[in-house]
Amino acid sequence: MASGWHFEEDATPTPGEVEAMVAVLEGRHGTWAADVAEFFSTLHSLKGDAGRSWAWAGVAEMARRRAEARLSEPCS
């Protein structure tokens, strides 16, 4: 089975892909979603893959923004 991942290609995710990854991380890891994304960002940074590190940092940032938005919603 061939892998769909191509190391040399641009890893910049679309906004829709970022939203999808945040949704997956929130579903699997709940309040830890941003921390999990930050872990992957650091991992790729340490391995010298700045593009993927940046992409995961964007996922972490969006996860944190969504968590803050949920906390600031009025309770009904």
C-alpha cells in the first residue's frame, strides 16, 4: 500500500484541514487537544521540519481559540 505522504512537498494545510484536525483532536483528546498539537509541533521542530511544525502550531492555536470561545459562552 502506497503512502499518501510526500516528504518534499509543501505541508501547508488549508483552513478546512486545520479545522478538521482540531475537531479530531478535540474528539479524541478533549481539553488536551491544544497540548497534543503543540507536542506534534515541537516534535517536527526538533526533527528539522519547520513547515509541519508551523502547521501543527496553527492547529494548536485554533484549538486554544475554540476552547476559549467555549469558556466565554454564556451558560443557559
